[in-house]
Amino acid sequence: MNDNRIEEILKESWSPHPPDGMKERILRRSREEIAHKRTWVFPVANWKSALTTAAVLVIVFTNVSDYQCQKRIAAMMDGSKSRLTAPLNADSLLAQRREMEELFAWLPVSEKDQKGVDLP
């Protein structure tokens, strides 16, 4: 191959000015790409903000839950007058009462306990 010949062909074929309409085509494509990118920025921003909000809510919820747990433990350790009870359920209360009555039925009863007075 003759490099001089190739160089001459390239020199003759190169022109300093772009072909007609090339600038407009490139600018139009770049404007379309920029417009397309702008439309996708907004949903991504919403997704990120929703994820951030969810993370903040989880952190707040766990801190409140931990605070309540620590408060209950402190109240039990302190022995303060505030009573901590489980949620009341009518069925469980009735079952507890029946169980207590059965236990009391098995206890021996003296005459003093029945009448409140000691009999000789």
C-alpha cells in the first residue's frame, strides 16, 4: 500500500465545513435526549423521597417502641404505683375467676374462717 496515495485521498476528501443540515440534526437529537432525561428525573426524585420518608418513619416508630419498652421496664423496676396490666379480655377474666374459685374450693376451711369467731 502506498501511504502517500492514501494521504492525498484523505486530504482531498476532507472539507472544513460540515454537510448541510448536519448541525440541525445533531442539535435536534441532543435536545430530544435532554428533554427525555428531564422527564425521568422527576419520577426518580419521587422514588428517592418516598424511600427516605419510609426510612424516617421506620426509625421514628422503632424509637417510640423502644422508649415505651424502656418506660415499662423502668416502672417495673421502680415499683411505682402505676400498674401495668395486659389488655383486658372478658373471656380471660371469666376463666381466671373460675380457676380461682376452683382453687379456693380445694382449700381447707376452719370454723373460724366460716363464722369469723373461734369456737371452743
